[in-house]
Amino acid sequence: MLLYIGTFFMICGVIRGWFTGAPPGRTRTLVLGGLFVFMFENVWFPAQHQEYGVFGIRAWDAGKPEAEPILLQFAADQMGRPIDREMVVNFSLPVPDQVYPLYGVMAAMIVLVFARAMIGKRFAATAVAGVYVAYRTLIWPLLAVADFPRSAVPIFLIAGALAIDLAFLVRHPVVRALAGSVVATLVVDQVLRLQNAWVASPPLISPVTMAIGGAGLAALWLAGEWFLTRYRLRAPEEEAAAVAGIPGRRS
């Protein structure tokens, strides 16, 4: 975890340096978008354990476990139980079921909020999430051919990113954060349920529990709006829109 945190702050520094120092233009936008893809990948990486676990359980149920016997035995010894399905489930999905969806609606979405505000282009958040999901989708068959454990691709993140982009049509930062959090949470929850039914995803949680994630996203988004304004980290066009959207405030 320290590795991800250290990488997070390193990428934050690179993003800020490029944002403040690069001249306006296509290159600035593309590089900033690429940096946010790296940021998004780093933030989402810890959640992949649950995505691999889904297929690990499927492989066990099919009688073709992906893990080596010595690893299964080690896990069983650590849990103090025999090698059975319950042990495999606990080994494959080691964190509570609530963590994955809540992490998606809070951690992933707030990264996309910053991406949209700092890149300043329409559908910037969707582009960042789309590139990441496309990368995961393209390498999936290559890893499968190489006999590497398969994982569930988080397609639902694209829908959440689109909700973030649409929220930026609202100019007032506070209204945008509150309304955007509600819409993004609903979209992530519903599309994740569709993905679970049609393809594969980690276990679902109740809408009530998901609402806790929505409240968390609202708090993060409001704090993010303040942070972006306080440290002048909005793209010029977003800064102008934010100023115009607040009654009585003019630059």
C-alpha cells in the first residue's frame, strides 16, 4: 500500500508541474490526459484483487483452480481450515464486499472529477476512464493466452465517468458537486449491477450501503472544488465557468 501512496504523490507532483508549466495547446492537453490515466490506474490497482478473485472462484467451481496447490494449502493453514470452497472464497475475495463498490464510487470518481476540471475539455473524464478500460480489455485475451489469471474488467467505470462529465455542465461548483455525486452514484450502482448480471464483477451491495459511498463522494467533491479553486488548478475555461456560475463573484 505504501508503494501506491508513494506513486500517487509522485504522479500528483508531475501533474501539477505539467499543469502549471506547459504552454497551452494540444500537446499540453494530451500529456495531461495521459498523466491522469496513469493516476487512475495507480488508484484503481488495489481494487483489482477483487476482480481477479471473481474468476478465481469460477475456476475452483469448474474444477480447475488457478492457484498452485502449495499456495492454496498455505492459505488454508493461515485460516485454520481445510481447502474447500469457503476457504477459496475468503482467499479470492479477502476484503469485505462493501469495499469494491464504495471504492469505485469514491476513489475512482474523485480522480475523474480532478481530471475533468484540470484538463478542461468535454468528456475528459470519460476519455481517461475509457482509455484505462480499453487497455484492460485489450490485454485480457493476451493474458488469458499466456495462462495468466483472468480478471473482471471494470466497464462500469466508463458510465460513472460520463456522469462526471455531464455534471460539469452545471456551472455552480457546490450544486455541481452535490448533484453530480447523486447521479454518479446511481449510475455506478446500476451499471455495476448490469455488469454483474451480464459479464462478471465482484459481489454487489445494497443501494442503501451504496448511498454511503455517494455521501462520501459528495464530501470529497466539495473539498475538491475548494482545493481546485484555492490552488488555481482548474483549466482556464473551467475557471471562467466556475466564476460565472457563482452569483456576485466576478474575476
